[in-house]
Amino acid sequence: MTSVRTTTGIGSHHRAAEGTGHRVGQGLTRPPLLPRLNAMNAQPICPLNPPPRLLLFDLDDTLCDYAAARTLRLRRAFAPALDHVPDLDLDRVIEDSITVHPHGTDHFAELLLRHGVVNPAVAEAAADWYRTNLFHGLALFDDAVATLQVLRNSVQGFKRRIGLVTNGPAEVQRAKIELLEVEPLVDFVLVSGEFGAWKPDPAIFAEALRLGGAPAAEAVFVGDSAEHDIAGARAAGIRTIWVNRTGQPWAGGDPPDYEATGLGAVRSLLGAGDNSNLAQPAQGATGGR
Ligand SMILES: [Mg+2]
């Protein structure tokens, strides 16, 4: 399935299609869109020049669907409140909760009270359940395993290393990585809580380059966060692929080098766009969920 998207805010209108990717940004010459690949004529095409030999990936909402899991988890945590306020607008409560930063349960009591749930024990129970079931519903995107496998393999004799660079407390991120069984699929894991610096701090990108044994010019960072991933990697001199599954307009500072609608587009950008060897090819703009 091809998704065509018009986005404003990155200097000029542009299109992005699953299975393709292209360079964006002011002052850059925009190359013609890549021909869409299919099983009959797929050829490795790598528009990143020089081709990166170190691929750095963010975890949450890049390889695993943290946002969907959070929504599920909030729904399960707040659902018992319906017993107390039958006409509670659960969708609205979840929507309001998602806008609160940082994530957590500190706002639960005030939020539920605002929606008419006056019994504080309901908020306490919701918070307890939410904290206890930290990874409820969390899973990798459908094509994440196949993507990491195919990217790690050599393409035309070109060997690449893959690093996972993730923000979060060490205990939480390590437990998540173990649950998702993602560590065997990469060459190294770098967790901000262990290292002591968080994206977008240049120190963590420098450490990723050290662990990956590549200079910035030979690396690429793939992530969904304009601030943490794209701005941070750019500041470290690393090329960037912004994973924008939901078609958001760019709202960060300097734009990413490339935009991808999902992991299928990432594969194409990195010269591994032939989906015929993937167990579960990407399914479109939502990245194959
Ligand atoms: Mg992320």
C-alpha cells in the first residue's frame, strides 16, 4: 500500500511513501522520488551516500509501539472508574492523561476528579494497576524483527552494525528490552539511565559511535522524536531518518535528512527495500501494525 502525504513546515511540500523515502529540508536539492519497489523488480537502492555502516535505532515508538501500549494500559487502569461514574467518557480521560508530561500516575487523582470520579480510592487503584503492569500490551512493530535482521545482514557484501540507543531508567529499559527480545538482534544496547546522559545530549551519541566503531559520517540515526533523536543526532553530525508513522507535520528545529512512514521505508532508504525476504512486510503508513 502506498501512502502519499503532503507535509508543511519542512520548507516545502513533499511526499513520502511507504517503501520509499527521500531527503527533505531547506536548501537541499530534492532528488526524484525513488521508484516504488515490488517483488518483481526489487533492487537494492541506497539513497544515503555514503551508505552508513552503523545504524542507530531508538526503541520506543520506533521499534516498539509504546504509544499504543500506553493507551491500552491507561484504558485498563481507568476502566474500573466506570463502576462509579457510568457515563464517564473513558476515551476523553485517556486522551487527557496522554497530554500530561512526564508520564506517570501523579496526575491520576486530579484527572479523575475533574471527570467526576470523587472517590480517591478509585484513582489510587488505577495508579497501582498502572504502575504494576508497566509493559501491558507492549510489543515490537510487526516488521521490526525482520527489519533488524535484514539490515544487519550484508547487502552486496556491505556489513553493517546496529546499535539500540534508548532513553529511560536502566531498570525499566532493560526489562523492556528483555521482554521484547530485541538485544540478540543488535550489536549493542546503550541505555541513557546506565550511561548517565540522555538523548539529545551529544555525549550519548558520541558513546554510540564509539561502541559502533564508526565516525559520525558513516552512521545514521533512526528515531521518532524530533527533540531527542533528530536534533540530538544532527548536533552530533549523524545523518537522521525521522520515523513519522502518523503523518505529523515537522515541528522541530532543523529538519531531518530523511522521513520514513514506517520501517519499510527505512529499509528502502538503507538499501534493503526488497520485502520479498521478509516474513511480514510493512503494511502501510502505520508501519505494519
Ligand atoms: Mg522514541
